[in-house]
Amino acid sequence: MAAVPAVPSILSAIACNLDDHLLAAALPLLEAGQVEAVEWSFDTLFDGRQLPNWFAELLTAYGEQGRLIGHGVYYSLLSGRWTPEQAQWLEQLRLLAARFHFDHITEHFGSFTGQNFHTGAPLPVPYTAATLRLGQDRLLRVADACQCPVGLENLAFAYSLEEVQRHGEFLEKLLAPVNGFLILDLHNLYCQLHNFNLSTDSLLALYSLHRVREIHISGGSWEYSQVEQGRQIRRDTHDEAVPDEVFALLERTIPQCPQLKYVVLEQLGTGLRTEASQHQFRQDFQRMAAIVEASRHRAPSHQPNAFQPPAALPTGPAAHDEALHAQQRQLSQILETAASYEEAQQRLRASSLAHTDWQLEQWAPHMLETAISIAQKWK
């Protein structure tokens, strides 16, 4: 059994799942007692696999000391239609929360593309009053299922600069009724800094940093645009080492987040198949942990119960929006089947999404191109 270290004010964590390559990379850190908390993507096991006893013991050990956090991937918070799979997701979370002690539960912002539940990639939705009500209802249901603080992660992808500039405000409105917190994913911010040519200070100013309880860092990849020659696009693919720029963002951001409790290193097992990449993962963790350690003496103490959800949680049918669902399905179908950027653009302009709150007329060409790539990778 891995050693579990004492609890400091801000915890250095890894996103740890049942992936052989990831576990091989993380095991020396766990055995040395360097991993102060564990984040588990709990819904990746909803396919019926059973937890090995040793992994359940690891989760229990961290949970008993208040240092196990749960991260959801497949809830699809902002899908227009409420599905049986989402109801089942909540019931599975309820069961897991009764078995393991989660300090908090988080989910991605956005909705999924793809014909089937649990497929596709999270993409943004229009920032409308109707979408806001739907998301607030869904997030309250997560809080009811887990009976602990809940949070949302900022999205890396955006179609337009205006969408980037409104994202933080919309997250704040979603989180307010459930007294929720924000996961500030710094690589997601790095993607937007590059893809929309923004300054760090201007982008951070758009987020409610007093709500940040967790920070993610990770790596990603570069792609060259075919529609805007010479432009590089940063993608949040989680398959490479953490860039220096993201470590610099971490040092800059920690002092601005008074409620910060966890800093989490993420990487997919697909990027950890060699000894060299696993060694780099451990180096990235130790560099992250050193930044966290250096920040502890100057970090303000967080309030342990700052994000407890309200007692009054929703009853009755879950919120849904059939008009939004129809638009999401149409958008997904176009992105997933378009043979080229030009075809996608033509079909979108002729679709029912044109001249609506989706504001597709303002979408940046290189980001529509990226959306097509994302959707066709995961369809």
C-alpha cells in the first residue's frame, strides 16, 4: 500500500485511473509518499468493470484522510435532452459517494458530440438564459447525488473571441446556485491564450478566482491550420509533457486563488507508453510539487466549508430543452460528416443554427476547423 503523507494547506495531486501506462508512471511517486491527493475519473468505470481490490484500497486510504476527489467526464452537463444514461450516471455517483469519501466532485463544462452517450468531445453551447437554467438544474442534481461540494472545469475550446471573453462569467452564473467552485485548467487557458492571441492578465481577469478550489495542469499538442496558412493551433490533448508556459502560469495563478486546495497533474496513458515519457511525467509532478511547496507559506488559508451546496436541491423532472437538443444534434452531424472546412461552413450557413444565439457567423475559421477535427476524432 502506498504511503499517505500528512495534509498541508495546498495538495499536490495526480489524476489517477485504471490505465496500465499511467499507473506505471505514477507508482514510484505513490510508493514514495509524494502524492498528497488523488483525483479519480470515477465514471470511466461505468462500463461494468470491477475495481481491483488494491485500487479500491488506494481510493479508500486517500478518502479516509479527506484527499480523494472525483472528476466526471461523461455527464454532459449542457446537453439539451435529459437521457436515461444521465439519470443512471447520477445513481452510479450516488453509490460511489456512499462507498468512498469524496472531498468534492467535478464535471466538464459543455455538451458532447457523437451519436451515442459516452462518445464525442465536449463542445460549448450558447450562453443563453435557457442554457443557464438547464445547467444549474443539472449541477444541483450532481450535488444531491454526491452530498459534497461540486465544481466545473473551464473549457479549452471556443469558437470565437467573444465566447472566450464570456466563458468565466457564464461559469460563475452556473456555479452560484449550488455554491460551486471552479477547476481552473491552466493548459486550457494556455490554449486560449495562443489561439486567440490574448494576454495572461486579461484572460485571468475574466474568471472568478475566489471560486478556484482546484487547478489542473497538463500538456497538449500543436496542429497547423489548413484554412489559415502559417497558423498553429494549440490542442488540449493531454498526451505530452507540461509546457514551461503552463508551469509559469501555475506560479502566477496560485497566489490569486485564496480557496485553492488541490493542484492536479493530468496525462493520458496513451502519452505514457515509453520509459522516457513516464520519467518525464514524474519530473513534471516533482516540478509542480515544488511550485506548490514554495507557495504554501504565502498562500492564504482556505475556508474548509466554503463550497458546501445548499440544503434545498431539485425535485421533479430534470430540466431539458428540445430545441437546444435539435440544434446540438444538427451541429454534431455537420461537424462529424463534413468532408472539408468549406463544406462544413456551407452547411452551417444553410442550417437552422444560422442567425441564432450560436452566432456561427462570428466563429473563427481556425476554430471551426479545430471543431471538425475534434468531432471526427471522437465520433
